[in-house]
Amino acid sequence: MAKLSRWLYSQLRVIGATARKEFIIFTRYPANAVLELIEPLMWLTPLYFMGKAFSAGGHAVGFEGFTGTSDYFSFVMVGAFMSSYIAVAFWGMAYSIEGDMILGVLEPNWVTPANRVSMLLGRSIMFALLTTVQSLGVLLIGALLFNVKVSGDIFIALLIIVPMLIAILGLGLGLAGIVLAIRRAQTAIDMSNWVFSQISGMQFPVTVLPKPLMAVALALPTTYGYDAVRSVLLGTNPLLPMKQEIIILVTSAIVMCIVGRAVFYAFDRRCRRLGTLGGH
Amino acid sequence: MSTVNSIEVENLRRVFTRRAPRKLPWRRNGGGKGNGPGTTGSNNGGNNRPKTTVAVDGISFGIQSGEIFGLLGPNGAGKTTTIKILCTLVNPTSGTARVAGYDIVREPAKVRGSMGTVFSGERSLYWKLTGRENLEYFAALYNVEPSKTASRIDSLLCKMDLEAKANELVERYSTGMRQRLAIARALLANPPVVLLDEPTAGLDPQSARNLRDTVRSLRDEGHTILLTTHYMAEADELCDRIAIIDHGRIIALDTPATLKAGLQEMHSLEVEVDRAPDGVLDELRSLPLVRGVESYASDNGLETWTIRVLTEDSRQTLDALLDLLRASGDRVLNMKANEPTLEDVFIALTGKSLRD
Ligand SMILES: Nc1ncnc2c1ncn2[C@@H]1O[C@H](COP(=O)(O)OP(=O)(O)OP(=O)(O)O)[C@@H](O)[C@H]1O
Ligand SMILES: [Mg+2]
């Protein structure tokens, strides 16, 4: 028992130290930090006008038929909000490996006795916190400038995000393993992040997708995360009953963590076998 | 031997396989370049057979606790690969190694916990963090006891003479300071074993001297040290024992004094000439009693070359040597006969010089 709590404590310490390190480095580029925080506004604004252009008397009628809400902009905004958490896995976890390789600091991290999963978690948790700040800011500005009316309970929405975020962290672990092996992954990360967000229904209800693509969408746990959060916040019609969506999210959180961890360590072992660790 | 070895390496071998870079379609029929030494496999024409390099070729050695052990060898000899295997970044293809009693393949986490590694080059630190922040971060990774972390960091900063710059970003450090910070990091957990890959590379002579003093003080505190270098003088001065490594093989292993004593009956001639003597070297090598010949640009700032000849008897070699040089049109500018150095040991063993 004492051993377990000591182990847990040292893992939390690694996670905390890594998050702190990432945060300090983030603040050492102040211009970039500010821009990153306001960036979502830049690409959300045109969508507001697009939603307006497709609406009659403030109601996007066709859209309402698919989703149960006529407020396209709020729909997209929540989608963007959720997508920034997907980016945590792709950029916060997977890309940080490439970043470290480029800097030359991966090897000194890798020769410490610290648990590698904890190191990766620390990075992504810093990004997840930043993302939350960013998203809340976007929601606030949306409410002030664009008339976004959040009717539901934000607290419940955040509770739903937790299993989705855990599932995404599992995905991030697996991706980090892949980056360890292929090393130059920036473009691949960028593309797969985008595809993942889009197919999960960032900007449209997945029910508009043609059958094969919809099948892919329904296989992604994030789809249910987006759907459930929208349903809570905006009162959209959920794809499945809420309870089922939450069960799916929790189950996939567990499965993806186990699989992601296994994939990461498999690639880590492969790199040691091939001797490709470090360098780029 | 009663002392327990801190590092035990047995028949370690590492082969790298790298797919030859894919040729552009319109270049398919171009002639393939010759393969470097230690390289087999080919990449001619269309077939993309992977290229294999034997980086470490069956080395064995044991390092006693509290010893400074040097791996001395030219570029590409396999020094860094050996370090990477020992610090668990790369698996050996075959053979075994133990660090502080732990097997590097079966107990990697324990190995990492008993060892600090200083990588070559200065990029291994976070340049956007201060020296202290770097150490704070790595202290958590090395699981330094939280209540002792602050004092441990302070004492390491002091010991490495970095106190004044502790709160400055590493990007504003000099190369020597970065190297000292990297050593401080390796010492965070006070590990029994410290690995240093080319610790003085890129340092000015004064900093290099200070760094060697630091390494000696680490030994005196009881750390076991494995370092690599391609400076013979450094290995000679610093190491208790040296393994000379070339093409992944250890070709000699002993104390510097013993290695040199083996050549005591030999003479080392240094001849300075006015141009690159490429043509005559082979002729010089075929002279009787000559054991090794090497040439390199003299480091005197003048555009001259130095030929180094290791001979069993300079009295019998000298005249023929001068004849050959003059016949080939080289002008002899200066000449010295020296005590054999480690460089001569290397020349005698491999027939070539350690220099690039
Ligand atoms: N990851 C790798 N893949 C393929 N070949 C490699 C790899 N790492 C090293 N090698 C090759 O193995 C050989 C030994 O390299 P190593 O870096 O161990 O030499 P070294 O003694 O450290 O040399 P240097 O003085 O240049 O640092 C070289 O021929 C090198 O090209
Ligand atoms: Mg090297």
C-alpha cells in the first residue's frame, strides 16, 4: 500500500514537472502564447457569417432538420471547442515527441528512470488545461459577440468531456509511439488531426455523411463526445440515448488507454531494437 | 580481482541496418558509390538491399568501481553506440552488459536509475529554461527525494560553478557552461555510474582542462566513469585505463603507462614537410623496421604537413626516409624524435592516425 502510494506520488510528480516545464516554455514565447489563445476566433468568425447567410430569419431550417437546432454557429462553436481536445492528443502528445527530437532533448528524457507514459501525460495535461482556458474564452466571447446561447449545464458537459479526453489521451499515446518510429510526422499529424475532427462532426452533423463515412464516424468515440456535449449544451437531438453515449465514451476511454499504451511501448521497443531513437 | 565491476560488457555487438536511400527514378542506373569501411551489402541499380553497418563488433571489458575508463577511438569507431547501448537507448544485437549489477536489456529501468549520462553536443538541454529550471525538471524525472531536491540542485550548481547563472536561460550559456549543466543533471540522483560521451568536444583548452578536473573530482567522490574521446592526450592524462577502439573492435586495453611501455623500444619520428606527402606514404610504410606511418596538417598555422613514422630503430630508418622524401620532391623543414605517445600506440596497432 505504502509502495503503491509512493509510486503514485512519483508519477504525479513527473506529470506535474512535465506540465510545468511545458508551461514555462510556452510562456517564454509570449507573442505566440497570446496568438494561440485568440486563434480560434479568427477562423470561427467566418463561420458565424456563413451560418447567417444560410439562415432565414435567424433559423437555418435545413440544418434544424438534421440536428434539432437551427443555430448553426453555436453548433460549430461547440464542435471547435471539442476539436481542440483532439488536438491535445495529436499535438500535445504525439507532436511533442518530434519537437523533442528536433531540439535534441528526447534522449536525456529517455535515459531517466521516469515512466514514459507519465512524461507524455504531463505534456498533454498542460495542453488540455490551456485548451480549456482557450475554449472557455471562446465560449465567453461567443456569448458576448455572436449571441451564442448556452442553455444547458456546462458542468455536465465538462463531465462528459472527461472520458472523451481520456480516450483521446490513449489515442495520443499510440500516436506518440508512431511518431517515435517515423520521426518526421508534422504533416501526418496535421492531416490526421483535421480528418479526425471533421469526421467526428466538428462542423456538421455526422448524419449528413454518406453511409461509408458515417460508419467511420460512428466508430470514433469522439463522435459521441461531440454529440453528447452538444445535446447537453444546445439541446440537439442525440444520435443515441444519452446513457448509451456515455457508456460508449467510458468503455472507449478504457480500451483506448490500454491499446494506446501497448502501441506506444511496442514502438518504443522497436526503436531500441532498430537503434533509431534520437537523431532525426 | 576482488573489486566488483560497476560496468560489465561481454561480447557486445551492434549491427545497424539501414535501407539505402531510395534513388530517384531517373537516377536508377547511375553507378553506386563505394561502401565505407565496416559496411557490407550493396545499393547498386534498382535493388534496394538494406545496408548494414557493424558499429560495435564484439567488445568486452569490465570497469571497476571508482575508475575512470576511457574509450578512445577515431570518428565512427563505435564509441557513441557503446554509450547508447549502456544507457538503454539502443539494444545490443548480441552480447550482454550490466551496469551497477543490472542487465541493460532485462532491467532497463534499474539501469537508468543507477546511471547519469552526458551526451555529446550541447543540444541536450532545454534552452528556453534556466539552468535551475532544467535541473528542477530532471530532478522529478530522476525521482530525487522532494525534500532534498532544492538543496541538491543548489549544491550541484555550486559544484559546477553555475550559481551566478542559475537563473539565466540556457540559450545564453557558453558551451562550457552547458556542458557543466549537463553533468550536473547527470549527477542529480547521485548515481554510482556516470557516462560521458566526448565531454570536452567543442571546448576551449582552458574549459577542457577544468572539465577534466571536474571528471577527476567525480572519480574521487566514488563515481565510476566511462568516457569517450578521440583526443589521445586527454585519455592519457585522465583515464585510469583505456580501451582503444577502432571499427567497433577493442584493439588494446590497459593503463596508459602500460600501453606506452609496450612501445618503449620504438622511436617516433616527426618530419615536417612543405606539402601534402600523399605519394610517398606507402613507400615509407614499406621501409624495413617501420611499424606505422601517418600524415596530417601541422597545427602550427603554417601550411605544412607532419609525417609521423613509428620505427623500431630510427638510426636505421632515418637515412632511407630522407632519401625517399627528397626523391619525391618534398622539402624537409623540421624533424624531431619523440617518446612514443598514445597516438603512436594507435598508429602501431592500426597503421593509421587517430586524427581526421
Ligand atoms: N542509428 C544508426 N543507424 C545506422 N548506422 C549508425 C547509426 N548510429 C551509428 N551508426 C554507424 O555506426 C558507426 C559507429 O558510430 P558511432 O556514432 O558509434 O561512432 P563514434 O565512435 O561515436 O564516432 P564519433 O567520434 O564520430 O562520434 C558509424 O559508422 C555510424 O555511421
Ligand atoms: Mg560519437
